[in-house]
Amino acid sequence: MDNTGKIKVIGTNRKANFLYELFTRYEAGLSLLGTEVKSLRESKINLTEAYAKFIGSELWLINCHISQYKFGNINNHDPLRSRKLLLNKRELRKIKSLLEEKGLTMVPVKVYFKGAKIKIEIASGRGKKLYDKRESLKKRDTERKLKNI
């Protein structure tokens, strides 16, 4: 029996829904080092300050913190290094046009294992204004009150 369909969430960016109005979501692969994969198996990732941007014609994940593997040796990785996102050319062109035309940003939403591979879900989003954040807080509070009744 193969595990190709099993999904195990490693880390989520809980602030993304609060800080950004999210639109289109994409699933991308990550180009990682061995010690990063071992660290991700222990769920040692922080996505709160991370974002994706184009460098040349490639999409890179910037400011994503993957802690060093505690049993790693001198070849351990830099926790804040930039990591290449693996998408096909059609998706890259679509994302690039979105970012240039509408002024959106690419925000990582969650990182997960899909079978044996590590995938990241990124979403195009626009930063919320202060009144939008207040509105989402009010909406969440009313939903909680209705749930408790």
C-alpha cells in the first residue's frame, strides 16, 4: 500500500488569514537540503515572516525559518536561507503576471508532507487595512457567540 495520498501538515501560517485577503492558492515543491528535511520531520518551521518573490524567472521563498537539525554536524544549513519553489512554467507565468499587474504578494499558508514529498501551499494576497482586520475580528466573535448558544 503506497502513501502517495496521505497528507501530514508540518506547519501553518495562522497570521496569513488575518493580515492578508487571500485569493488564488498554489501547491509548490521546495528545494531543500538533507538537514532541513530532518528538521521538518520534527515540525521545526516558522512561516510568520515568510513571503515568496521572483528573482530572475524563478520564485523563491524568503525569510522562512527552518531550525537547524540538532544532530547535524558542520554541514548544517542556514535557518533563514532562501529556498527555491518548484512550480511549472505555466504557473510561474500566471503568478508573475498577478504580482506585476495587481500588486499582490505571495504568502505561504502551510507546509505539509504529501506522501514522501514536502509541499508548500502559497496564496496570492493583498494586505488588509486596519478596518478590515477589525471587521474580521467582529465576524469571528459573532460566530463564536452563535456557536455557544
